[in-house]
Amino acid sequence: MNSSFQGANTSVKVYRHLLKEVRKHVGKEECKAHFTDFIKKEFRKNINFEESRNLKLASDYTFYLNSIHHHKDLLLSYNIAVDRADEMKKILGKSAASVGLKLPDAYQP
């Protein structure tokens, strides 16, 4: 396999993973579109992106985003002083959705 093709394939993978994680953790809203716009512009600007150290930086930033949010989830799961009712509703809703059910809305007096 040609090394330039292999490098291009790697840069495409890093690009896709980075965009996916930014959309997942930062958000997809219109006011946050400048994050994804910047990433797209940088990858398009550097045609030989796989040869630069920016590819490693992009890969590390993807890992960093995942780590921050995993750490946040762990902190919330271990903190018993925080009201976790909303988080439990999310977890129960996801569990119910995985088997095709939907939880009813709770009555609020």
C-alpha cells in the first residue's frame, strides 16, 4: 500500500473522529458552529496534514475531549451530595429505549 495513501487515510480518520467528538461534547447548535468550522478550515488548509505534527495534536485533542467528559461522568456518579434525579431519569430512559419502551412523564403537582 502506498504510504501517502495510508497517511491520507489516517488523516481522514482523525478528522472524522475529531468532528464527531466536537459535535457530541461541545454541541451542534448554530452558536457553536465556529468550532467545527475551524476544524474543517484547518484540515482543508493543510493538504499534507498527515505529515505535520497537527495530526497528532488533533488526535490528542479528540482523546482529551473524551477523557474530560468521561471524568465528569465519573465525578457525577460518585458524588452522593448532588441531586441525581435528572441523571437517573436519563439512565432509565436510555434503558427503556434500548428495549423499545418509553417512560411515562411523571406527575408534577
